[in-house]
Amino acid sequence: MLEADFSTTQMAFATSNAIGPQPGDETLFVKFESRAVENETKSREAGHPVYDDIDFIFIMPPGDRNNMRAHKANDYYKARFPKHWEAYQKRESQEAVEGMPLAEWSGVTKGQVEELKFINIRTVEQLAAVPDSNVNNMRGLVDLKQKATAFLDVAKQQADANWKADMESKLAELMEVASKQAETIKTQEAVIDTLKGSDDLKSELDEAPKKRGRPRKNPE
């Protein structure tokens, strides 16, 4: 289980200020391993699943096979288990492969996945990009390359269509917001004009000469 919840003990370790090995770590089963994790943003843009190679750490208390915990191998775990991390680094090629793994694509069989891996083809993108001069390295590679190219073309078209539809939807939302704002401004201007008219009328009344009555006659 990737990115599993912390146990109480692990949470205490992760939130402590201590950097480096912790008491009792020597009894744990620890293993760093690379796993393919789908990148949702890249998958959405490409129109098909795209995976990134992510380093994970697997930790199991002694004698408890049902309590295997997996977390992303961040700096905390690298510092906590430096010997394990160093050993993992040495046996890994550190070659990051980006794209859709052939094992996740229905266009090939498991046997073909292994054959393609033998000639360093691990993703659909790599398969589609095989130079024509190398298509004879494996039987049926020409057809597989064509299938991969067609698959990526359709996926790209779908991704473009989805992007266009998304942009049109966002544009419609913006236009609706702009229309509502324009109506609000129009209403506010009408209110201001009304208030201004009231002020002008009051000003005119204040400035108008006062009507004088007839002078009172002095009594005889």
C-alpha cells in the first residue's frame, strides 16, 4: 500500500526534530524501491496514462508481515536509513523513464513486454520512436511501432479535444461572470445617477432666491 497512513510510532518519528537513525531501527525490515506512479496532470495533457518513477521506502516491524508500511522516500527517510538508501542507490541505474509503461498498454502481450525490455524499450512513446533502422531487432516490431504511433495519435487528438472543450467551458464561465459584473456596474451607475439628481435638486432649492412677502405696514 503506497503512501500508507503513519502508525503512532512512525508519526512520532516523522514529527520529531531528530534527523538520522532512531532507536529500534536496526530491528526493522527496510527496503527502498522505485515504483511507477501515474502523473495525473501529464496523463490529462497526453490523453493516456503517463507514469513517473518515484522512490518509495517499505518498512516492516519484525515478525509482522501484515504491517508493511510504504511512504515516499523523502529526505527524512533517507537520513533515517542512510545505509539502506546508499545500498539502493548503488544497485539502481537511476535512469528515469517517463511515459506510458508497455505493461499498462493493451497493445502488447506480456511476452512482448519482456522482449521489448530486452532492447531497452519500456514505454509506448519509446516504441513509437524506434528508428526505422532498428525495427528488425525484433520480430513484429514494425507492426507494434505502427500500433503505438496510432495509439498516441488518437490519444493526442482526444487530449486536444478535451483541452479545447475545457477552454470553451472556462471561457463561457468568464463571459457569464463578466456579464453579471456589467449588470452590477449598470445598476450601480443608475443608483449614482439617482442620488446625484437628488443632490442637484437640493442644491437648486438652496440657491433659489427666497420669496419675499409684502412689507408690513406700520400701525398708525
